Amino acid sequence: MRKIRDLINNEKKVYIYLRNRATEYRFMSDAEREGITYGDGVKPTERLVDDIMALHDDGTICFLGWAGRMAYHYSKDTVKRIDYEKYISGETGYLI
């Protein structure tokens, strides 16, 4: 089974794309099960989720502001974009 922590990258920012509600809930519960929290220590399932979440190299997640959304859409060389639905299904083409 693939883990969220395996996606952590010290060289590039990692953004997780969550295409629908089922995938959003799955990501948040998987993150909590792996001990991943928000930067302030709040458990993932205790907050709402967005369609794109950032995964930091310290094992925390956060929401994207406008700058993060711009980076997600336009900085293809400096970010790693993951389609979480494809990632958990075992597909090899999970990078966006």
C-alpha cells in the first residue's frame, strides 16, 4: 500500500490533487492514520479539506493560498503534483 509519507520531497514542493469528496476524505483519513497533521498539530479530520493540499517535508499538510495555487498551475519544474486518486489506486501515472 502506498503511503503519503513516501511522497515527501526535500527538493520540490508537493501538492496533492483531490478530485472529488471521496478522495478528499480518503486523503485526510490516510494522513491522520500516518500521523500527519497540520502545522499547528491539528488532526486532518478535524478540519475541512480543499481540492489541493500541500505536503511539507516535515510531514505536515496545509491549505494553499493564492501563491500556492499559482505555483501548482504554473511552476511545473519546481513542484511535484500528485493525483491522489491515481496514487492510491496503484497507477504509475499519478504525476500531473
